[in-house]
Amino acid sequence: MALKDESPAQTLDTLGRVCPYPLLLTKKAMEKLSSGQILKVLCDAPASAEDSIPRYAEKSGFSLETVKVEDKGMWEIFIKKP
């Protein structure tokens, strides 16, 4: 099952925030989640959505799925804590 099809434990809205805030807020939120839970991040900062957040997830060993929502000019990023 795709991460985007599962229910997130928390949705983090970082819309309108620029680097490094989306990444910092994502890190803080992930620290609070339990194993197996998913964080959904709403992000409209390209550098965060396409670079810093995926890099952080990869380094941390988290599963990641990014969905670009073209009509809203934003990304929905799903991160699962192992």
C-alpha cells in the first residue's frame, strides 16, 4: 500500500514557510511520532519538498513518498517512521 493511501497520524502545514523552516518543523514532528506512524507534510517550498526533506528522510531511514499537487502549487509529503 502506498504511504499516501494510509491515514497520517499528524498533518503538518508548512505552507508559506521558506527554508529551513519546513525541514525543522518536519524533524520536530517526526521526533514525536511512534514507530509505524506517518506524518503528512504540506509544503510549497520547492527546495524543501524536493531536496532537504527527502534527504533528511533518507538519512534517517524513513520511508518517503512525495505527491506534487500541481493545481495548488504545493507538495504533499508522506514520511513513515520505521
